[in-house]
Amino acid sequence: MSNHNSRARGLVGVRANADDPKIVINELMTAFEAFKSENNEELAAIKKGQADVIKAEKVDRINTEITSLQTAVDDMNKSMAALKVGGSGGELADPAKAEYSAAFNKFFRKGIEGNLSELAVKAALQTDSDPDGGYTVPETMEAGIDRVMGTVSAMRRISRVVNVSTPSYKKLVNLAGTASGWVGEREARAETNTATLSQLTFNAMELYANPAATQSMLDDSRVNIEMWIADEVATEFAEAEGTAFVSGDGVNQPRGILAYNTVADASYAWGSLGFTVTSVAADINDGTYDGIQSLLSLIYSLKQGYRSGASFLMNRTLQSKYRKLVNLTSGDYLWQPSAQLGQPATLAGYPVVDDDNMPDVAANAFPVAFGNFQRGYLIVDRQGIRVLRDPFTNKPYVHFYTTKRVGGGIQNYEAIKLLKCSA
């Protein structure tokens, strides 16, 4: 039995030390080498008409282990990225914001409002009236929420995010540039066409959570009320907006990439997302080579200017299917694992972003998006997360009605393409 085979047996079912990136990545690379060896043998047997069920099961077991290890690396990468975005928290350096934070904590423990409104203005956390009431949460708490949201929501990590102080964000898109032409030195200069501009509007919708606590819990000085609220709402906010960025219908929520009109890429027009179709019914490949052509067609359906900075978006299950694709000419595998911390897995040389909100393969489904999401999708965050203290509605509980305004939608239809499973 080969060394690859023995290593494969040892890897299956073993959980890596998730606290040590080097150990996880070493196990991932070892597992992938074992996978390639076993998969190559299976492909050779299939080609000879000698498919082996036991061999297929072994390949699938190692593939599952790779998924687990790559997931561990992805989680570490997400945490690193989130910390870069959200900061490390800690003490507030601005005395005005520190004073507001202390008053906020007192209000939500005891209901004593005092001069909280004045302190909010002084700390530049409140610059206009809010008809819904409530107070802007201290920056330490808001950063905590943003870090978790960045970790859970894949679209938030790869898309362009803008902060606004108004209910909507508008931008102009040049659909057709100013025309030009060649002309001789003494020839007349005819008038050329002017640019065609289109205005896009992105509205910030309200996302809310309403966690409750007993007054006894709030009276406990050992409880960090800011962090408790953040922990309660952060994951829920992240999951809700992550789903909306992919499949939201745009009614009281962001409009997701899969909620727009789609058209075969050969007939592409602005206002719809172009797609290419797989060569295998209700799937991306048959476990051998059939998925390569549709994958390359998807990549090259994107204009060259967008391919720089492009990435794949798909769920984790689909990655395990693409892991079996082999370049017929070179014998190289199109999927490659993370070779070091901070780098994602790649497919045909492009980063693979995991998002379980993307659908599984099925007839007429769109399980893969490929594009430059920084240029293609826009997320609008209205500044400030607000909390309203409600001790009356559900005694003896005190509710904390927490809201965040966020919107999203396509800002450039050319920058994102979809892969559609054939019927």
C-alpha cells in the first residue's frame, strides 16, 4: 500500500488543532496530496471501465476531511479579516465617547437617562433626530457587531461597503461612453455621441432584533451590558443580511445577486446578470472532466478588466465537487487548498469564497457566481446601530430593541456572472 494510502487512512476522522494554523495547513496539504493520488487511480480505473466502489468511497472520505480542514483555515482567515476591519476593541481613547459609553451602560442597567442625549451629541454619535427613539450604541459595541457580521457574511467581506448618513445612496453609472473617431488634419469634425448615464438608488432597510434580559441580570455588575447586547444580536444580524445579499427580494431588505433578472450571456444586456450553462444535467460535472469547459466558459464570460480581483462564490458542498476536476493537458487539479494562513483556496487560479446561502446544484439552479464583487455589488450601511430600552412591554423582562439600517444591490451588472445548471 502506498504512503498516500496510509496517510489517507490516518487523516480520516482526525480533528486538527484549530488553534495552530501551521498544524491545520500541514494536515490540509497532506490530505490533498493523498486525495490526488487516490482520485487519479479512480479516474484511471473509470477510464478502463473498471470503476471500484471501495476506491470511490475512499476518495469521498478524504474529500470530506479536506472540506473540514479547509473550513478551519477559512474560519481563521475570516477572523483575521474581521479584526482588521473592526479593530481590537478595548478602551475608548476619546474622553467624550468614553463618557457616553459609561452613561449608556448606566441607562441600560437602571433606566436612568440623565444627560445621555447631550453626551451623544458631544461624542458625535448623534447628529440628527431619530423618530423611533433610542440611542446610538457605543463604538466598542458597534465594532463588536461589525466584526461578527464580517465573519459570518461572505458577501460583506468581498463587496464594496459604503457608510451613509441618509436613508438612501445614489450613484451614476456610465452605460455608454463619449464616442470618438479618427480624422484627417484638414477634415471636418462631426459631432460625436455623448455618454449615457443611469442613476442607481440603494435604500437602507431596517434590520432589527429584540433580545430580553431580567432586571436581576442587568443589576449584576459583572455583566458587560454592551457586549451582552452585541453577542445577542450580532450573529442574527449577520445571518439575516448574509441571506439577503444573496437571495433577498429587495422588499424591506437588500436585493441579493440571485434576485435579479438573468439572461444567457450571449444575449447579455445591462440590467440583467449573464449566465453560462453546465454541460451536465442538474450538476456541474460527473466526477471526471465534464465540468472544466463550463467553468472556463464562466471565467471568460467576464471581461478582462473585471477578472483582475475576481473570485468564485459557492457553498462548501459544491467545492468538494470541483475538487475532483483535473486539467487534461497538465494533469493539475483546478482546485488548490490554502497554502498559508491569510490565503483562500483557489479554483482555476481564482479565490473561492464560501457562502452557504448559495444554492446546491439542481436543475436550473444558479450555484456559482463569479465576478469582481468589489465593483459589482454595493452594501450600504447607515451610520450607527441604535438600541431602545423597553422595560414595560413584557415585565419582568427588559427588552432591547436593536436596529441597524443596511441595504444592498448590484451596482455593475457586467462585473458578476452566474453559472446555471442545465435542466
